[in-house]
Amino acid sequence: MSRELAKRVMDSFGLTDIQKEAALERDRDVVVTAGAGSGKTRTLVARYISLLAEGVEPRRIAAITFTKKAAREMRSRVRDALNKLVQEAQSPDEQLRWLTLSSRMDSARIGTIHSICTEILQAHPAEAGIDPRFAVLDEGLTAALRSQVVEDTLGELVDQAEF
């Protein structure tokens, strides 16, 4: 795969010049911020696919979003784009490459900040100085524990004259 293939693939995304620039930038990381419906996900999917076209392995790409819904949407769009590329492949080798990449999307690092951090911590608990059996609390339990800690702390402080 090559840079030329990446540029060819870009044409199918209908990106603006600025979006193409973000999708094809290689000398630095890219953060895409814009309003709803502006094409952020489309731009990030195009970047992801262009990196795959250049031969970058899916596990070497981190696509990070803020919500689980956005991560699911991005993964789904990457899969759709790969399936389209399978159909449009110009050779059997290219078709096989896109098929192989499509089959590896379940292990791709497309997720939320929390999920990517959890993956890193699970892979390197000793380096992070944490218990390897740690678990991430769900939002409901986190809120309940936070409330309980505040209540307990205020209860202890109320009896101290300086507070």
C-alpha cells in the first residue's frame, strides 16, 4: 500500500481541502474539533483509512473520541469504508488487503479516552503502580461513591473547630 493509494482513497470521502489536509497530515498528530454535523467523524475515518492504505497496522493507530456512541459510530464507519474499498479494489491483492484489514477491526484501537487508558493500564499495571486486577467503575457507582466520600468528609470536619 502507498501514499498514492491513500490519496486515491481520499476522493471517495468528499472532504474539503482543509479536511483532506487533516486526513493526510503525517508529520504530527491531529486533533479535529468542530460543531455538530461538520464532518469531524468523516475526516477522522478518512485519516484512519489513509493510514491503513499506507500500510500502518490497525493496532498502531489510536482513534480517540469522547463518548462510547462516537467510538461505535467511528468503528462502524471505518468498517463501512473498508467494505466499500473491498468492492472497489483494483486488483485481487488490494481486495485481499482490505478484506484482511476489515476482519481485524474488532481489535482496532478506536475508543474513548477512558477505554484507551484502561487498555494501556491493563497492559502495564506494574509500570503504572496499580493493582493488575483493577476495574473501572461505572458512572452510577462513581457518583454514589463520590457523594458518600463528600458526606463522610463533611461529617468528620463538622466536629473540628477550625472547619
